[in-house]
Amino acid sequence: MPAIKPLLRSKDVAHILDMSPDDVIELARKGKLKATKQGRYWLFRPSDAMAYRKQMNKKT
């Protein structure tokens, strides 16, 4: 059985992407960063955050 990885909150993803949590939430709202919303929290899979970071590095 595969291990279940915990979901990250916007502040955790902001640290990974080196941006503010508000910017991370805006990316999620625009559909540029995969996320799900539970209640008032945006939740992100670590693999999606890392994929977005890799994509950002290719653009620079």
C-alpha cells in the first residue's frame, strides 16, 4: 500500500516557492497551481508544488 503524503497549506507552499502565501492562493484561484479548498484553507500536494517550482525555474 503506498504511503499517504500530507497536504500542504499555502504558507508551506509559499516557503517552497519563495513567495507570499497570498501569491500562492492567487495562483491556485487562477488555476496555475493545482489545489483544493477545504473550508477556508487551500491545500496543495507536495508534488504539485515541486512541479510548479520546476516550471518556474525553466522560465528563468
